[in-house]
Amino acid sequence: MTKPGNEHVREAIALAYRQTDAAPRIVAKGKGLVAEEIIARAKEHGVFVHESPELVALLTQVDIDQHIPPQLYQAIAELLAWLYRIEHGESPLPR
């Protein structure tokens, strides 16, 4: 049960990946107004915003400028593959 004034606070995580990185890194994270700013800036720059409260909950445990943990490699790889297909006009579902 949610108490008045205790509505869900939005959270956001920003990832970056370079070919020289071992894995994607957390480059920004925040709650409330900070999360809204992260999302707004991503959209301003044409960066896809994926909403997954479960994944955000796991990624909030990682410090900024740290690589994602190996336990999340598969989940992030699937998300990136899905995003790649969408950005290249392909079906988002594997064939």
C-alpha cells in the first residue's frame, strides 16, 4: 500500500560502451529529478530509453564509472541486440 506523498520515485541509469571497454559502464544514475534529467537528456540526443524497473534495481547497486557485473552481461547483451535491431529497421524479435 502506498502512503500519500510516498508515490513511486522514478530512477534512471545511463550506460556507455566503447570497443575498448571490457563491458558497459554506468555513466550516470539518479532518482527523482536527477532521473528525469537523465531521461530528458537521453531523449534530446536521440538515445533510446528502455524502462525496466528490475534491471534498474540491479544496476543501481553498481557505482558510477564501474563496469556492469558479469551476472548482468547476458541481460544487457540481449537489450543491446534488441536495440540494434530496432535502430537498423529490423524486427525487434529474433527470427
